[in-house]
Amino acid sequence: MTSNFSKMVEGSRKMVSLLFVLSLFSALSAAKLSVTPTKGVPWPMPMDYKTTGKQNTVDAASFRFTTRSVECDILLDAYVRYREAIFGRNADRFHAMRQSPKFVQMFSQEGDIGEVSVDVSKPCQGSYPSLESDESYSLSVANGQVMISAQEVWGALWGLETFVQLVYKSDTGEYVVNDTIISDKPRFAHRGLLLDTSRHFLSTRILLRNLDAMAQNKLNVFHWHIVDDQSFPYESMAFPELSNKGSYFPESQVYTPTDVAEVIEFARLRGIRVVAEFDSPGHTQSWGLGQKGFLTECYSGEKPDGSYGPADPTLNTTFPFLKQFFAEVASVFPDQYIHLGGDEVSFTCWQSNPVIKDFMQKMSYGTNYAKLEGYYMQNLLDIINSLKRGYIIWQEVIDNGAKVRPDTVVEVWKGGWEEEMEKVTKQGYKTLLASCWYLNDISYGSDWTTYYTCDPQKFNGTDAQKALVMGGELAMWGEYVDDTNVLSRLWPRASAVAERLWSPKDVNFPLVAQPRLIEQRCRMIRRGIPAEPVTGPGTCPVEYREP
Ligand SMILES: *[C@@H]1O[C@H](CO)[C@@H](O)[C@H](O)[C@H]1NC(C)=O
Ligand SMILES: *[C@@H]1O[C@H](CO)[C@@H](O)[C@H](O)[C@H]1NC(C)=O
Ligand SMILES: *[C@@H]1O[C@H](CO)[C@@H](O)[C@H](O)[C@H]1NC(C)=O
């Protein structure tokens, strides 16, 4: 009886798994248990995208980008990069060779498209992107002509990126692009990616490759969480002891002024802002190694116990130090915004310290240490204000009631983000969402679908409140990543966030997006980013494996 029963159960389980496999078969293409990627379809999806079945060949021999109106360094640099993105690493050498009359005579292939012309309205030489950048562009491929037009160079860059994604190799191995009309602009102005270079050091080389990957996905803010408790790799000119004592290896694991300038310039040429975060008063253990008297001495009973807590707001040296330090930061990082952190301040050490207790009494704070944190932040905010910079802060600063500038951007990272976004925007602050996009939290399977379906405006609020959402940021905290795995762990999972922040709200079905995400991943591999598989079994088509 018992054994018969268990046989029945086993039999029905088999039936269920058979049904499951059958339904998978019908859901997937023909006889293959994998999804077929698209060819020549862009990621993130443009706002308005029309394409036809009319293919044009791209004439590799004569191909060039030309500027219709204003020329600038950013466009010239992009042309070199994007020719390589279409035709491969040796594009320039081949191009020069193919341009020689002899070669053209011998091998000239007939192609429909030999030129992409780019029209930018505003001067762009030497300019930097900002929160106010106009990133819109239009792109048309029709009658053998390609035209990209944009108000500002930032839109033109994204137009070039889109064009490159439209080009694919036909079955006969030719470069082709279908007739296409695109009118595009991002849904959100701030589309960020946070890297943490304190828990593990990331080399400048990897930071630059990641900026390339960001540009391939139209992300436009590199949030550089540059220092934290574990290490201080930023080499300060005014306070060199900070990295001498606070980095893992002052010889090799620091960012020199030259490294920092290289990152900022590389980002600028790709339309990406670099927002540096120097988090305080918590998360500052590594600062204390090179800056004596900055951190609070923790007491055990009557005596200091040798350990340190957050920055000490009661010392007369604290704010003069911060003033000089942030004046340097403002001169090194050109972005209008500096990220000041302000998260996760532990009060235990402050509570143990007799000088701090006296200060609390003098200020009539009682035992409310959030008020002391508010006092610290207020002084720091006044310093940044005097440097004529805006700031981004983690949500705790607002939660603790500090008075901040009206143009402050509040970054929401905790659970219950819907209520927090409702509250912060009700107070009139611009806000960024990070809670949904902690890509450092990993699990087995296609987790990108949850990133993809989180909408930063899905909270209770008026239209005016929703308009205060500047966008969002994905975070890759550094406890378990370094040079060996950070790019693979980020990409293309970060691409899912990039599309959420760029594309229209209703482009949000993972099953529909999946064939395009696979193509995007394969394109990224072809362009040198070791993007991991995130959609289950399958392979990249051969034309995406080789340039
Ligand atoms: C491009 O044109 C080909 C040939 O007509 C067609 O099969 C393909 O679906 C088109 N692709 C796009 C993205 O429009
Ligand atoms: C800071 O306070 C110490 C004593 O606590 C005093 O000796 C020193 O002169 C003060 N420094 C400044 C810059 O006010
Ligand atoms: C929005 O408000 C409704 C009605 O007050 C409430 O039931 C719902 O939970 C709220 N949603 C969010 C995301 O806060």
C-alpha cells in the first residue's frame, strides 16, 4: 500500500516534469533550448524606434564620420573609437590602407553607406557633461545616408553609440544596417553606477574599461565611492599621509593625481560625469591612520580603549581639516556635485566619550546622537556650499533632519524606499533610487529581471514629486569583487538597470527584452568587456565572437 502510493507520487512527479519540459519547448524557438538573440537592435531601447527590412551595406573602404557644424575634441575622439567598434581593433590601419588609391582600385567593395554625418548645434570643445546636459538626438538611416543630429555633443555621442549597435554582419559576412528612424532621449538625467575602491582596490585600467562598458549602455554617472573604512587609496596633494598610511599599498594601490585626471578625462570624452564620494563622519577608519585626531577616541569606562569611532565633531581641528581637504576635492573633480555620504553612523563610540558627552550637554542635545550627526553634516554642508558645489547625500542625512541646500540630491538606498521617496520628494528634494539595484548581492539565475522591473517613480506622490526623481544608481560594493571579477559581475546585469533608467516606462517586459539583452551581451564581448551569461543556456552568434 505504502509502496504503491509512493510509486503513484513518483509517477505524477514525472508527469509534471515532462509537462514542464514540453511547455519550455513550446516557449523557446523551434528545437533549441535557448533563446535566439536579435541582430542590430539597440540597447537600451530608444524612445522612438522605427526600422524596416531594407538593408544597406556599409562600405568599409570609404567609411568615415563627418561633422556638419561644430567640431570638437569629443567628436573627433569618438569617431576613432566608433570606427574601431564597427570594424575591429585594427580599423585605423585597415582604413589607411584601404584609402590608398591602389587598394581602392584593387579591392573596392560597393557599399551603400560610406559616411555618417553628425550635426551638433552648441559648441562643445573641452566641455563637461552635467546633470543639465541635453542628451537627446535623432538618427536616420535612409536612402544610403546616415544623419545624426543633436543640440549638444552628449546627444550626438549617444546617437553614435546607437548607430554602431544598428550595424551587424549579414549571413554573407557583409556589414549591414537596416533603414531606421530614431528619435531618442533618456527618461532620467542621472543614470549612475557606483564602484567601491576601498574594500578592494580596482586598478585604473579596470575603471577605464568599465567606463567604456557604461558608455555602451548609455549610463552617464560614475559614482566613485573612492575611500571607506578599509582603505584610503585617494592620493591627496594637501594630505599625502592619508593614502601613505591608509591605503593597502601606497606604492601600487593608490590613485595618483594623474590617475584621477585620466579617469575624469576618459569619462568626459564618453559623456560620463565622475562624482566622487568621500563618505563621513562614519566609514572613516582608514582616514584616522593618516590624520591623527580626526576620529573619536572610544572609551571603556574612564579610559580610551585604543579603538576609534566616527569623525569627532567636537575638536577644533576637524572642520578646518575638512575645509582644506574638500577644497582640494573640488579643484580635482570638476563635477558640480560631490557625494558626501553620511550613512550608517554608529553612535556607540560617541556615547562612550566624556568630551562628546559634555558637548552634547552644552548643545542641549540630550541623548539624541542623531542631532550630533546633524551638527557634523551641517558644518560639512556649509563648507561645500562655500566651495560653490552641490552635494549628493545618503538618505540618513535627511532622516536625521539636517538643513540642506534646496538643490541637494538625496540618494535612497534602504528597504521601504517607496515611503522614503514619497517623504523626500514631499520636502522638495531631488532624489535618486539605489535600493533596487545592489548588484553586489548575488544569487543563482536570472536576477536581472528584478532590476529590470523596478520603477523608481512607483511610489505614492504627485506629478511634481515624481518629477523630482533624477534617476538612480546601481551599486557594486567591493567586499567580494576586485580586478579579477568586477566587470563580469557587473555586465550585463547593469545593462538591465541602464535600460530601466533610459527607456520609456512601458518597455518593461523581461521576456521581450531577453533576446536584445543577449545581443547586447554578445556585442559587449566583441567590444572587449567580459560580460557574463545571465539568461541561461545559449551561445553568441559567430559574428559577435570576432570583430
Ligand atoms: C533587417 O532587415 C532584414 C532583411 O529584410 C530583416 O530580416 C530583419 O528583421 C531586419 N532587422 C531589423 C532590426 O529591422
Ligand atoms: C584647539 O584647542 C586646543 C586646546 O584644546 C588649543 O591649544 C588650540 O590652540 C586650539 N586651536 C585652534 C586652531 O583654535
Ligand atoms: C500608496 O497609498 C495607498 C493608499 O493609502 C496604500 O495602500 C499603498 O500601500 C501605498 N503604496 C506605497 C507604495 O506606499
